[in-house]
Amino acid sequence: GWNGLMIGALAMAGRDLDEPRYSDAAARAAGYILEHMRSPDGGLLRTMRGGNAKINAFLEDYAFLMHGLIELYRTDGARRWLDAAEQLSGLATERFAAEDGGYYDTLPDQIDLIVRTRSTNDGAVVSGNSQMAQNLLDLHELTGKDEYLGAAVTTLYSFAGSLKQRGPMMAHMQHALYRAIEVAPRRVEDFPVSVILAPEAINLSTGEAVVTVTMKIESGYHANANDPGV
């Protein structure tokens, strides 16, 4: 998982800074992991020491490596990275998907665990579930396959209660929710409201900034207000 985060960072840096050595390093790392840190059935292995890869990977390993591969594809356009990300998406669904949406952190057959948890907090490192939601939206964007968008929305629905109660602790998933609404409010759900932020990025180095939030509400709907006609 940490390699996946580094691969993503190097790929983005290589792309945005026009620095090939960064993207080359990302490609070498990704290729090595895909070749040497896999089990016979194609699953990821979490650690390597002395050339020996071991321990079945957790959800976060799949999620973060998918992120790295997606960013690498955006950088150099090599189809192998996107194909690998799609393959890992399928494996993650087979191994970690919960019945009501979202993903468990661990495999179902780990006898040393009493309960299979589904982490949601986005701290210094974001949760596997938040990153999976982002990955699925990325795959939909890059492939046009609605199955990925549907899976992302199902994941977001499964954490609706947590988002309502602990939204500030789930910033990465909040961002995924915003993206899902913007991508296809009509194709996925009958959502009559869209939100636009301007600017999308701000610089807080001066200590303050102004952001304009514009809500577009379709005819027949209104915000809860004293005078809904305003």
C-alpha cells in the first residue's frame, strides 16, 4: 500500500513537473510489484524482505496500489497500468466486498481476527474504503464503464450514516461523494441539486481565502428556507 501511494505521487509529480525520472521510477516500482509481489492466484502480497514476498494483502494495499496504477496510466498512457488496476478492482471486490456495500479491511478467512472491520476515518493516511470509492470513479472516468460508477455509488450509500455523523473525519469519501454527484446525477440517482465551487483550489498561504458556493436546484425543488421562493 505504501508503495502504491509513492507510485501515485511520483507519477503525478512526473506529469505535472515534466520530470521523466519521477514517472520512470513510478513505472519501475509498479512493474516490480506486479511481477514479484503476487500470489499464484494473482492476489497481492503485502511485504517483501530479502526477495521473499509474504502476507496476503489488506484492502488498503489493493486500494492504494490501484491509485498508483491509475495515476501512472494518466501519466504515460501505457494500457498495462489501467488493465492491472481493473484486475485489482475485481480481486478486491471478490475478496473484500461487503454484502451491503463498501469493503472489509481484511480477508474473510483470517482466523486471528474476531471481527472484520470496515475502516472509514481519513487521517494522515486515508481509509481503504474512501480510496476504493475514488478508484472506482477514476475507472469509470477512464473506461466509460458504468459498472464502476454503480459500485462507487453503492459504496457511498453504505456509508451514508457515517458521513452524516462523522463527515469531517471522512474528507476523502466526502470528496468521492461530490465527484459522484457531479459525474452523473441523473444516470445513477434522481438527484436535483448540483454544487459548484469557485475556485476549485485555494491558496491559504496568505491566511484567508474566499470561496463561492453555487447551488443549482432544478425546477420543482427548493432549499429548506423561510421563503423558498427566494
